[in-house]
Amino acid sequence: MAIHAIREDFTPKPILQGSFKSLQNTHYYLCKFYELAEELPEPKDFCAKVAYLHENSRPPNGKFGFHVVTYNGDLPQENGYTDTREEFFSNGFKHIINLNLERGGPWEQIESLKSDMLNKVIPRLIRPLETNGRSIKPSLVHGDLWCGNAAIDTVTDLPLVYDPSSFYAHHEYELGNWRPERNKFSRCYFNAYHSHLPKSSPEGDYDDRNALYSLRFNLHAAALFPDVESFREAVIDEMRSYVIPAVGLGTFQGDDGNGLVKAAVVKALRNGYKHIDTATAYGNEAEVGDGIRKSGVPRDEVFVTTKLYELDLILCPRTTWITFLHRAQTWHNPMDVEEALDQSLKKLQLDHG
């Protein structure tokens, strides 16, 4: 109904809605029947209408959210009104994580990453939209605009969208569901859309923002299909890509062996590095550990990568999970891994609990 009020040729025409008198909390909605072609609309007209919806919609109170709970599949959305985009997105992010835990059971990895996502990643990517003189208008979004919710009316050859889970949000949120390849929106859809609405400032954050919005939709998929392990795995991989710094200090031996490793680690950490790379074979895990302690940087802010002869490992702040990156050499029997890890942790003066 809300989308139809803005762009009546873009959604099925409503006929009747209401509540059953004899059935408590049971409601109905009727709309015009359409014969739909099972193909994705062409980008030009489709994206023009999506952009029109975003540009010409205004919440009645100027806030982010919606006046009722809407559903993505059978997942209730957290639509409580907020003044800022950051607060609204954070509330929704926490809500969808909780739904995953309710429907899929314990998920140690996501619980260990949640704090960094909420306290570091989301503020870093969403807050700049509304600071330093910038602002964004809450726009009505479809909320679940993937290839299964868009088609072509065979009578008019015009695009139609349906099955929304709408609320007022940052307009770029809509495009988060276009990022996964499974949803079949190629780069030309992004380009067509942005020919009408430019990327929000700061534009340098655009791709990371889009990936963050896409992560929210992937969390929906993980909650809708808790038995599909690949959805949970994809979510964790995406979260780790934000939380684990991509750039780190490498400590492979220099010309003087490991003589300056401790000093290098101290200097790197004090100057903003958060990721230190070492290995058993480098022979400097003890020096790296000394450098971490001497730097004064809190342990929960530092990622340490070390390598057994058989497995590469990342020891993450405040977590009990370990990332196995790749198999290199095969000098260790799998039965030796736990002991070898304990030895590395001892030298590094770290633990993983």
C-alpha cells in the first residue's frame, strides 16, 4: 500500500484489506491479478522506478522506521522509529542476529563478532552519512527487492515489484540485496540506479556500505534457512572481513635476524597497526609476544596471525575460534596441532579463551 501510494504503476493494485471479525489477529489483503513473465525487468525502466520511489517518499514524522511491523518472509523486522540511520540500522542488526539464535540455535562465532560489528564497523560506515554537515533523507524502501520479488507484467511489459517488507531507510539499503550473485542483479542495475540517484557521501565508503547492507540480507537468509550451513558460513566470512584488519605487520626475519622484531611490533602497534603476523618457522613468536605486551595496546584490540607447519592460524581478540587459512607444508600430524598451538600461545604470551 505504501509503495503503491508513491508509484501506483510499480506494484499490484490493492483492492481490499482488513481483519476477520471471527478470527482473532487474522487479516486479509486482496489485489488485482497479474500474469507475470518469469524474468528480471530490464535495468533502465526498473531502476528509474526504484529511484523514483526512494526520491519521492517521505516518512510522516521525518524518522527512520515504520508505523507497523513488516515481515521479510516470516521474519518480523525491527521497525521502531529512530532519529538517526545508525541507530535504526544497529537496532535491526541486533534484532536479526537474535532471530538467528532463536531459530538456528547457538552460534558462538557470530556472538564473538557481534560486539565489534555494533561498536566499530557500523559506526565507522553509517555514522559518516550524518556527520560533518552531511544528512540523509529517510526513503521508503521495498526492503526485500531480489529477483524473486520483481517481474514483468505480460499485458503492459512494465516492471512490477511485490511482497515487500518496507520501512523508511537509507535509500542505498535497497541495493544491499542486489549484491549477492544469487539474486541476479548485475552491475548494470547499480549503474542504472545511480544515474538517477548518486552515491551518498562519503562516496569512498560506498562499496563497504553496500557490503554491510548485503550482510544484513544474508543474515535474513541464514535465519530463514537455519539448516543451510552455507548461509551461516558466508555471514561469518563477511563479518571477519570487516573485523580482521586486511593490513598487518609482517615479522619475517630481516637482515639482523629477529633482533629488531620486538621493537618493530611495539612501534607498529603504537602507530595504529592492529594485526601482527608471525610463524613458528620464523623463530620470533616470543619477541612478538614481548612486543605486544610492551606496546601497552589492549589485547582485545590486537589480531595475531601465526602459522604451524601444517596450518595457518588467526588468534582473534576475546574469541575462542581460530581461522584455518590454508595448508602449506605437511610436517605435522593432525594429532600434533593442539600441542603445537599451545606452544605458540605460550611463546606469544597469549591465550584464545
